[in-house]
Amino acid sequence: MTTFLRFLQFLSLTIWVGGIIYLSFVVAPAVFITLPSIDQAGSVVGVILPKLHWLGVICGVVYVASGLGLARSFRGFGRAGMLAVLAMLVLTLIAQISIIPRADSLRRQMGSFERTPATNPLRQQFDHLHVISVRLEGAVLLLGLAAIFLTVRELPH
């Protein structure tokens, strides 16, 4: 059972972290290069990102449940890898529940991101939320890499 729970922990982390890396460094750049407008590219990424977030939440829950099963108590919440994953969950939920809906609302109000001047207050608010979103995603990625390392380190020698 221990081996299976460890497998679930690593599988959940690799899916989550791998998804972030793939979206950030492969899909998003390709979409923004390939599609004829920033509005279209933003719409595509806007459909994909929430799916990645919910996949991350599922992976985080699997990791936490597996970690608690391994620890056989709530002491498992005190392990460094677990704390990193819990932080990933919180940041992902903040992005998904708070930041993205507000950015989507601003994008709808603008009509077109491309045709909205950078001096427009709606565009400035959107740009600010985009910066926050990118920073949150970066933090989740770094925490994920740390969680992988910390989880490996916790393995019995």
C-alpha cells in the first residue's frame, strides 16, 4: 500500500507540474504565435487555463489524501512536501476563483484587448490582474518543483 500511495503522490505532482510547464512554455507561446489576433489567442488560453487549474486541484487533493494515508494521521500536514502542495492548492484556488473571473469580466467589458489602449482603465486593471496571475502560476510551478524534491527526500533510505 505504501508503494501505491507514493506512486499517487508522484503521479499527481508530475501531472500538475508537467501541465503548468507544458501550458506555459509550449501551448501558450504556440497559440500566441499561430493565431492571427491576441484576442483569439487569449480566448484559447482562457479556455485551457481553468481546466489546468481544476486538474491541479484534483491532483493536489490526491497528493494530500495519499500523504495522509502514508502518515496515518494528520501529522502528515506538517511535512515540507505537504506544506508546499497545500500552498499550491491555495494559490491555484485564488487564481481560479478570484483573479480569472475578474480578468474575464474586464476582457468582456473591453470587447477587444487589442483595440483597447494601454491607457484605458479597464485595460490597466486587466494588465494588473494578468501580472498577478502570471506570478501566482510561477509560484505554483516553483512550489511544485520544490514539492517533488521534498517528497523524494522524504522517501525512506
